[in-house]
Amino acid sequence: MTGLGKHLLNHRTAKPLHLTEMGFGGAPLGNLYRKISDEDAQSALQAAYDHGIRYFDTAPQYGLGRSEERFGEALKRFDRSDLLLSTKIGRLLVDCEPEEVTPEAFVDVPQKRIVFDYSYDGVMRSYEASRSRLDVEFADILFIHDVCAFSQGSQEMSDQRVRELFDLGGYRALSELRESGDVSAIGAGVNEWQVCEKLLGLADFDCFLLAGRYTLLEQESLESFLPLCEKRDVGIILGGPYNSGILATGAIPGAKYNYADAPPEILERVRRIEEICTSHAVPLIAAALQFVLGHPSVKTVVPGAVNAREVEANLALLNTPIPSGLWSDLRSAGLIHPDAPLPEARTCSAA
């Protein structure tokens, strides 16, 4: 078993939540972009658990419930008291006709359509359905899912979803679940830090799952959002450490940056980062994965995996030794924010 460090999510929850520095992201197990066999899905979850990963994240959206069901099958084999589990609210899954199915980016999904619902009743119904699919009594963390402009299609629609959350009782439902102990922490899982900052100005949250937007390529959140998280004792769970691809693939033709083709200036910036990584004999992808953990508010990084081999590859990247000179060279070249906290050097490889 790989030795993984643990970080306390915050000092505010009634039950202390210790997250392993690497978690397991469940989107790929919902058949994101391509079909994943049940055998590969279970081997990925088992490998994660066997190697010491103790934080698992999923959502109803991921394969219209398929990811949660696959998690539920694995959880029967795991010690539930020894791990942390998060899922999300905001999308209800409703039976429908075949032509009404809303798969979004997932394939081979159940015959369901998504109904966005951030109301009190919607939150409670979503959480109950998730518990049923996961076959658990509770999730440790419950996230509001995708109220950001990226996911909703416009800033206006994002603002509307946030209003619905508060005007229709969704936040009240989350708060009641936390107060009753049915969940230990509440937050939002989104693609943009700006809406997290807005939510912090409106109510009390414990953590956020931020997909990208604090990466080796993007550190604008250092200006206001991450300092606010430190001040408010709010933990960050970091998904999407590769900006949807380019920090894993490098600056190749067709490389993806935030779900679109990378523009020329991003390709050039990644080439410069990659050159410095190469000069230190460090893979770009390892530097990208470890960089985000340098910030004290980032408690865990959550890359995806579709089989046991990918889990083991992620752990090897996490444990790749990176000399401090690489980070100082990136900073000297103006390729990372001058105030970005840097990771501590790792000196051992994965077990």
C-alpha cells in the first residue's frame, strides 16, 4: 500500500474529516466519453482502496447514476468507517422515453433525463436517491453541483441557479442535513472559482470541489478567492489538475485546454513549462499534479482513472521526486504566480 498523507478538511466540522492527499474522482466511471466495463470500474476502485486512497467523489450526473451504482458495489467490500464519500445535488434523474434521455458527455447511460432542481425538495430527493444508488446511510460531504456559468451556459443562468438555491430552500436543506449530522460538510462542486467566492459571500460553506482553475497554468484564484478560503477555514478539493488535458499531454496538436482546443498562447506557455520540467528530468504531468498540493487550502487532488493501471500511474506521479529547483526556475521565468505556495520536495517513489 502506498503511503498517502492526510489533510484535515477544516477545523469547523463537527466530525473531523481527514482526506488523503489523493482522492478518486468518479466521473470516468459514469462512462465519460466512452464505455467502461464493470470489471475495469471495480478494478479501479479496488486499486484505489488497496493503495490507501480514502476519499471518493461521485455525482448523479456521472452516467445518470451509473457511477454512484458502481461506487455502491465497491463500498460493499470496503470499510465504510475508514473512508470519506462525497456526492452532489442539483440534478434529479427522471424516468423518460428513449428520445428524451439526456446523457450529456456520458455514453451507454440508463433511460433517464436530467431535471435541474436546487429547491429544498430537490435537494432532499436527490440526496435520498444518491444514498439508494450508493447503498449507504450517509455521504460525508454533499456538494451543490454545477451552478457556475461554464456548466449553466451563461452568467445569467448561473446567477439564476444561485438565486434558486437560496429562494427555493436548497441551501436551507443542505444546512439542515449538516445540522442533523446526515452529512458532515457542505459545499459546491463547480468549474469556476468566482461562483465559489460569491457563495462564500452569501452563506456558510465548509469546502469546495474546484475542477481546474487552480493549476500549473492558472493561478488567478490566488488574488482573492484562495486567501478568502484560508481566512474562512474552507478546504479545497482540487479536480481537473491538468486543465482538461494539456498539462497531461503537453503542447501537442489538438491539445485540450478547459474542454476546448488550446489557443496558441496557451500552447506556447505549456511548451515553456515543459522545457523546464524536462531540464529537471520531471514529467510535466507529475509537476502539474503535485503543484496544486502546495497551497495550504488544497487538501486533496482528485484525478480520474478507468482501471487499476491508471490508479497506479496516478500514485506514481504523486510520488515522483521533484527538486525544488524546478519550482524556482518556473517562478524565475514568470510561469507561475510570484505568490503561489510551492510543494514540499518528495524524495521517495510510490510503493
